[in-house]
Amino acid sequence: MRCGRGRVVRASCWAMACQFELILWGRDRRYLEAVAREALDEVRRLDEQLSAHRVLSEVDQVNAAACRAPVKVSPQLFDLLAMCMRISADTDGAFDITTGPLVKAWGFFDRKPRVPPPDETAEALSRVGFRHLTLDETNLTVSFCVEGMEINLGAVGKGYAVDCVARYLREMGVPGALIHSGRSTSYALGTQPDGTPWRLGVAHPLDPSRRALTLAVSDRGVSNSGCTEQCLEADGRLYGHIIDPRTGWPAQGLLSAVALASTASESDALATAFFVLGEEGTRRYCSSHPGVSAVLLPRLSDGCDVEPVIIGDDICLAQEVET
Ligand code: AMP
Ligand code: MG
């Protein structure tokens, strides 16, 4: 396809349990296709390295051994873990990559959700807490202080892969691209071929075929966390797969939370955190972190449509809807 100042190339692959999609533009179609292929190969490599579901992934090896002795990890994984620890501390533990035992107790790891008995929740909670994880910057090691702890990068790994792709595309001189990991995290690199910001739709949480709103973005990560894709209905309540690690219960209050940040890793982690924190905590976080903004879609009473709560004055809503 020719478009404005160049050619537009699309490429996709299945990785990290979702469809990764790249839309990039530039002058030379063949060059863009080769760059896209290389970028998607990198996504597949990251999936093998970071997945807690894959036996012998780097994360699986950490989980198998880090409560016995410090485990040396790659500089890449170390930096990602350090960023996760910083976000956990800044969100009062709402974002926590050690939440795995709770995700398993609630059946979300195996995609067979159920309400666990209270003693099981309490036992899982005893093995959760980012403060029980130690990073040694000098030796690039990770250790767990509590038996049975584990890490799961499900709330940040897709964003990390999107950032790696964005960095590679920049290095290769690609002037503009949209990088999507499924429907949950995107990065808008540069602009569209006509020089205007990219348009990113935010799915309506109760009807993903509709858009709740459209954002105009450039050089930013945008992520969406919600409770309607993987969830369980019990006792008249909807329990989603995002757990509040402080209580051991699925977070309540929002239908979805969208975070915008300078990187997709950060927006991915923060969308999960904002979903747990709710409106007040998200406002507090955004007011002390310039460059981070949010759109929250609260649960409403029957019959009402969602009304987005916009937090941050740099959010640009687009009139036009991208197709
Ligand atoms: P996301 O869709 O990015 O919000 O990530 C949700 C996934 O992260 C879940 O399926 C769990 O595997 C994991 N998770 C659940 N709750 C949390 C939490 N509070 N902090 C970090 N990861 C979580
Ligand atoms: Mg996330």
C-alpha cells in the first residue's frame, strides 16, 4: 500500500498468547518487510525467555531455584525486574510480579477460574510480596526470601516486547510505526505517514467490537487492563484476573484502566496497577509522575454506558476513528 510520504507494511505473529501486529511505514517496502520479520523474531525470542508457562524459560529457571540460592540472570531480565520493583514500590504494592500464587489459587493461571477457600488464599498470600525478592545489582542475581515464591511477568512482558520492537525499528531508521500486542498494549512510534499522531482505539469493556474512545498519540505506550476477558461470576459479583496482592482478592471497582507512559513496559505495568488502585490511587500516582496519564472506565449501575474518567492534562482525544 502507498500512503502519503511512503509505503505502509503490516506484519503479525502469534506470541505471548496474543497476536502481535506491526504497522510500519517508510520508503522501501522490501526493507520494511525485512525489518518487520526481524522484529517479530525478536518477539518470539522474548516469549521463550520471559514466559512463566514455558519450562526452562529464563523466568522458569529463576522460579525453580531463587529460593535456594541467588540466580544469575541476563542484563535484559535484570533491568526489567528492577523496573518492576520500582513500580511496585511506587504503587504501594498494587503492581507485584510475585502475585503468581494468588493467580493460581483463583484458577486464572490454568484458565479455570474459581473462588478459592479462605485458607488457600491465606496460604498463597504468605508467598506473595515484592519485598521478599532481592536484586543484586553487582552480580545481576535474583533471590527469593520465602519458600514457594515465584515471579510472573504476565502484566508487563508484552509491553517489554513492544519496547524492544520500538527500539529496533528506531535503530533501523523507521520513521513511524504502530506496534500492538493483542488488544492490551501498543506503542505509537513517531507519526502516521501524513505527519499526524497515530489514533488508538480503546475498546468498550462491555462490548469489545465498539470503542469507548479514541486517543491521538505519538511516541508513547498505551495499555489497557480489564476484568471482562478472563473473569468469573460468583455470588452476583464479577471477579477478574487482576488480583490485589495486598488483600488476595481480585480488584473491584473498574471495568478497565488505560495507562499512557513514555514506554510500553511502563504503561503495561501501570494499567494493571491502576486497575487495582482505582481512581483515587491513580490520581495520586499520576500527579507525582509527570508523563504518566490514565483513562479509567468505572463500573456503573445497570443500563448506564461507561463514562471515561480522564486523569492527566496531556491526553488527546481524537475525533476521527482509525479503521
Ligand atoms: P494485564 O493484562 O497486563 O493487566 O496483566 C494481568 C496478568 O498479570 C494476570 O493474568 C496475572 O497473570 C498477572 N497479575 C494479576 N494481578 C497482578 C498484579 N496485581 N500485579 C502484577 N501482575 C498481576
Ligand atoms: Mg499490564
